[in-house]
Amino acid sequence: MKKIVALPIIAALALGVAACHKSDDSAANNADTSADLNAAANDAIADVNDATMNATDNSAGALDNAAATDSNVANTTNAM
């Protein structure tokens, strides 16, 4: 009778230990996660660089417009 009770307990313990065993796939998962994060970071860096270039171009255009406006005001003032 004791053997019949002991066998299911041993089987349950064996399943519990097997469920807690770490697999070797975690390294592959970490590599995939790292690759995804690196790709996202590279995309973000490219977006920031593009935004910076656009802002620089827009600033240069604004300065050109301001200079043109200033020279138009000076011409109008002199004409009066």
C-alpha cells in the first residue's frame, strides 16, 4: 500500500522539477529581443536626425524670410 501512495507523489515531484527547469532557448529569445530593441533604437535615432535636419532647414528659411522682410521695410522707409 505504501508503494502505491509513494509512486504518485514521486511522479508529482518529478513533474514539478521538470516544470522549473530553464531551457536553453532563453539565449535565443534574448538575442531576438536585443535585435528588436537595437532596430527600434536605430529607427528612433534616424527619426531624430531627420527632425533635426528639418528644423535646421526651417530655421534657415525663417532667417532668409526675416532678412527679406527687413530689407523690404528699409526700402519702404527710404521711399517715403
